[in-house]
Amino acid sequence: MKAFLFVVADFLRANLRQIGIILLWALSVALVLLSLAALWGLPPYQPAGPAVSQRFFLLTLSPLLSEAEINRLAWDIWGWPEVAKVSFRFPGENDPEPVSERTLVVELQPGSDQEGVGAKLQKLPGVTKVAVVERAVIPPQVPSSARVGTIVALILSVGLCFLLGVRVIGEARRRWARERKLLRDGGAPPFIWRGPEFFLAGLAGLLGAGVHMAALSVGMRFIPPDSAWVELVQLGPKALALSVPAGLLLGLLAAILSPHS
């Protein structure tokens, strides 16, 4: 393992001048992952329908609760099978109605036992008041341009990702060709003289996954509750969990597709 790490360090040192295009490659990986998340988060197309009734429970929180305790409480409530969504409101916000204290907004699944859930919510520690709000809403429609734009962005970002990846790996092989030949002719196993390029590809994939995770986490904070993209908030944990293996896969595929000399 020490020998492999030494070879990887030498390989990376030989390709320091490529740092700019490597970062572009990582950014293209992030664009692919963001496009996939956006396409995944788009609800299926539905024609405009009648307004539907929504019922929310507003949970006024004790001022003694810490941020960690509020997060834990929200995740516990979201785990209930009757609950569709849980969100947090700061004092001064007005959706679904004005609130003057820190509040959790709980939306139930259609057909849930609202009275039973309301009784459970009132018994939760740290909840000082439970109020019920009903309103009629028209489900938001996703314009066809958003769906088409997401697909186009996915296709272009995948092409850019593989184009940059193949170029980086090809140039890396050229810069490290003499050392690679010495190791191969010296009888070193293939993973020693071929492994560094896959290490570089995996590193670019991980960097792209990191950018994707940061961008998705920030973006979800600014999605309005009535937006057609609100499903991204619910898909957020899954998208974040899948970003690392997906980023690694994209990086390694570029290394595999790069033509061998």
C-alpha cells in the first residue's frame, strides 16, 4: 500500500499543471448530478385541476429548545406515517399564516387521522401550542420548458463531463508516460501503474459530488413551500446520499472511456 500511495503522489505531482481543467471536470460532474436531481425532483405532468384543501398543524415551540433539539423533533415527526412534510418557520414569516414564535409546520398525508395526529402532537415535549390551519390551494404545474431544459442540461453536462474526463486522463498518461513505462517494464502489477489514473478520476468525482451536495443543500433552503420544485426538499436526503457513489461512477467511467495508448 505504501508503494501504491508513493506512485499516486508522484502521478498527482506530475499533473499539477492540470489543476484548472481537473476542477472544471469536477464541476461538470456536479452539473450532471444537479441535473439528475432536478429531473428526479420534477413531479409528473398533470393537467390543471380543481383546488384541493390542505390542513396544517402549527406547532409553537418552547424558547428553551435548542436548534439541535428542534431538528431532532422535526425528524421524529417526519418519520410518522401520517406526516407528508415538516418545515420550520422563524418569527415574522407568514406561510401558511403569520407566526410570532419559532414554529414547526406539519402537513399530513391525504386521508390521515387528523384528530389522532393532533392529539399526538400536543403531547410532544417542547411544544407549547398546536393550532390548525386549513386552506385551498391549486397544485403547481411544472411548465414543459422546465422539463425540456432539465433534460437538455443533463445531456450537455454528461457530454462535457466525459469530454473533460477523457482529456484529463489522456493528458495525465502523456505526462506520466516515462514513469508508467518503467513500472510496467519492471514487472510491477497493473494496479500500480494503472491505478493512479483511476485514483485521479475518483478524486474528481468526489470533488464534483461535494460541490453538488453543497449546492443542493443551499438551494433547498430557498425553495418556496408552494413551488413546483418543493419535492426536491423531500428528495434531498436521498439525493445527497446517492451523490458520492454517483460522482465516483462518473469519474471512473471517464477513465475507462479514455483511449489507451
